[in-house]
Amino acid sequence: MEIIDIVIKIIALVIITIGVIMIYDARKLSKKLFSFGEQNSSAKLLKIVGFIIAVIGALIIILN
């Protein structure tokens, strides 16, 4: 059972990393994915989604 716990923690850390990358690179991602008029709102949305993903990853580690 230790191996399963370690694998779950590694997956949760990857999820947290993806969330943090979404927060910091939201402006670059929105420039690539959306038109110029939608950049501010899409960057805000990407930051919110990145925060939620990071919190979910943290909860997985805490509850494991």
C-alpha cells in the first residue's frame, strides 16, 4: 500500500504543478489560444481555473 500512496502523491504534485503553471503563464496562454479582445477575461479565467486545480491537488495530498 505504500507504493499506491506514493503514486497518488506524485500525481497530486503534478496536478498542483499544472495549476501553478496555468496561474503564472495565463497571459501567454491566452495570447496563443484566444483573440485580442478576449485576452483579459481569458487570462482571468485561466488564473481562476489554475487556482482551483492547484487546490484540488493540495486536497488530494492532505486527504491521502
